[in-house]
Amino acid sequence: MNDHTPQPVRRSLLKGTAALPFISALAALHAREAMAAGNTVRIASPYGDIAPVNDLTTGLPLLKLPAGFSYKSFGWTGDLMTNGHACPGAHDGMAVVRSRRVGRSTELVLVRNHELGGTTGSSFFGAPAVYDTGTSSSQYSAGGNTNVVFRDGEFVSVSASLGGTRTNCAGGPTPWGTWLTCEEVGSDAASTQGRKHGYVFEVAADPAQTSAQPIVGMGRFAHEAVAVDPATGIVYQSEDSSGKSGFYRYIPNVTQGALGSLVQGGTLQMAKVVGQNNVNVAPAQLDQTYALEWITIADPDQNRGNATGLNGQVITSAAGPFVQGWQQGGLRMNRGEGMWYHAGKIYLMDTSGGTVNLGAIWELDLATQVMTCIYSTSGASVGNMGDNITVSPRGGIVICEDASNAANDEFGLGQRLMGLSPNGDTFIFAKNNVNLSAAQLTAAGKNTGLAGNHVTNEFAGACFDPTGRYLFVNIQTPGITFAITGPWANGTL
């Protein structure tokens, strides 16, 4: 723990954003007390209280949002795609990978993950690129990606792009306009049912240009998310494996990135704290800092195994890359999940890190290779196991919550989208309100099999368009994509 005053570090997260005027003297006092204890606190939202808002597409009250915000839904599970196949479910990580002018229109392309595992059947939802078809007709890998087109404030189409992958959880956009989709699968040997899994794949904005070639050099482990440093082309990666999650980077041989450049090889490395071996960074407090160095992983494709660290601690049944890094003194966190690049820094969520194991966010300064804890929740009301994260063009951080026990706060039960204030405190921006009957779904032209109370299901895939006008986000189950817009200038997002 360093000794410098915490507030300026957290203000640097949203550099140039004015202090929020709505923080009362009492709230400021509580904030100072919490900061002294090494925890984040929750404050009133600059956007105001939230309440149910009807979807402009279906008329259904799917989200709770502040006054003045509106949204449209699209690409529900079961909706027909451009190829006539039903849209797959389990919507997860997502990003805008292309923004361009088409005539007088502005067209955005988003690539969306579907976190589906192995299942029975033989369909890959018509994807033009398929990785694992299985060796048995009774088993195949159901995960993959769809590409969503959004033009001038309207959803236009959804198309299949990649199939035959497994448990596509998160990933990240590249500076060259593609999406890196990550399989959250440990580095087990290939089963009799098909090929090995636990890789990263690249998805193009044009589905026809997508290949199903795994980027083996990026490692085989339970990938969660990636973030690319545009200055160097280095790809940073998180791992979601409870208590044995490494923090990695991939240095590509071809530093000038382009579609297909990463599969041409590179070097995988794992983070280590300078001068210390096998540090557990999970119990993070606000403003705690670590200087990082990087150790090389000789075999990125190594199978799962056991490892003894340089501190003598044995980690059992860990991913092959983690085993190699741990044996060289690498660090670990609890569950590395969401990542995002912004303005020379990478933000990394440890979902069950922090002082109460409900979440911590690290800010890695790429120039200094020093990471600082900028968020460590003090309880479920403040922040409840954040997963995917994103940074708006204005510099504000949005956290998608995915807790096994959704928060039950003054706005009711449900998973939340949380904002992070300039002072490093949280506020509630939105809440899941999806509780639908079969009759409502029929009237909306949706699959009645999606009926039920889904308010405790996770938000995922939050991302902004380049102008910051639209926040796109998914609710994983029943599987819906939203475009949210409103008076963003009233706050920090």
C-alpha cells in the first residue's frame, strides 16, 4: 500500500472531469472514511434515480433507467437472422468494431459473443466460419459470434459470423477494426468429441472475412477478455479461473495489426510483481500499486496441470500457461474478467477481488507498467461482482454486474449497470427489469420460451459507439441487445 493521497489517483481515471456538485457534506465525509478503510463507496447518481422505461421497439418495460434516457432492443434469442436461422442465445461480450459512412448514413457494426458450450445437434446457426464440428454427430460446440448492424439510430440486421467455438465469454476490439472472441475453457486435452478449446479467435466486421483459425500463440486457458495497446500492438489478456487466474500479454510478431496478423505468431507472457514471487493481488485496497514485469511462457498450448511456485505454494489443476508462469514467480488474482483500453491505460476487473471479494478494478499504466487499484467495493450495495467493463469516449467507466445473488437495493432486486465517479465511487445507472409473460412475448413477436423473471440475470457486453451517443449492452438471458441513449452530459459516462 502506498502512502500518497488517494483522491488524485482516482481523479486521474476521468482526467479533466469536474468534481460532481451533488455530493453532500455528509456523503463526502462517508466517502473519506471509506477511502481511509481502502474501500469504494456508493453515491447518488448524477443522472438521478431510476425507474422502469418502456422499450421503444416492443413497448415492454425491460430496463430501469434515469429520466430522459430511452432505448431500443434487437437481436433477441430466437429472432430470425439474415440467413434464416434463429439467433443463438447467451449474449455476452460485445463491441463496436466498425463505424463508417454509407451514403448519408452512419453505420455501426457490433460483434457479439454467445456464451454457449457443448450441446447436442448439428447446427452452427449458419455461420460462414466453423471451428469444431465434433467427431460425433451427437456433440458439437454451440458457441460463436453474430454481427449486428446499427444505422442512424436503428437496428438493421444480425448475421452469423463464427460457429463451432465454446463458451465465448468476453474478448475485445482491436485498433484495426475486428473483434477478438475468447473461449472461457480451461486447457484440457481434446475430448473424443472434437478439437481442443480455450483459444482466442478473430472475427471480422464482414462475416464472410472471418476465419475459424485459433490464435494458438495467445494461449489455451479460460480466457475472459482482451485489450490491445494501439501504440505497440501488444494484446493484454485476463483469465477467469477461481484463485488461479493469471494476467497475460501477447507480443505479436507483426506489430502493425491487421485482420489475420495475430495468427502469424508471437510471444505469450505472464505478469509478475517486480522483486516479489507469486504475489496474490486479489485482496486489493484502493490505491494499492504494483510494478509489473513479464515472464515468458514457453508453451502457450500446454495442458492443464499442477505447479509449485517459487514461494513453495502448490496450485493444482491450473491451466498450462498459468502452471508455467506460477513456477517462475508470476502473480495471481481471483477471477480476471472485463478489460478495456482507454488513453494509454488498461482497466482490468477482478470479479471476486477486493477487500470483501466482491470486485476490484486495476488501472495499468502502459507507459510505466504500474497497476493501481482504483475500485474495491465495500459491499454488494456498492458494487456486486462486476464482470464486463467499458470506458466511454468521455472517460467514464461502466461496470456490468454478474453476481450469484443480485443486489436488492432501493430500486428493487436485479442486476445493475454501475458507473464509476471521478472520485472512484460508484452509482447506479441502470437495472435489469426483464420479467415477461408468454402473452407479452407473443404480442411483441418474440419466442414465448423466453417467458419468466430474468431480473437476476447478468448484464454483459457494454460498449459505446465512437461518438458516445449510444451505449450498447446485452442481458445474457433471455438474450437481448439494447441501444441506450440520453443526456449523457448530465454525468460522467
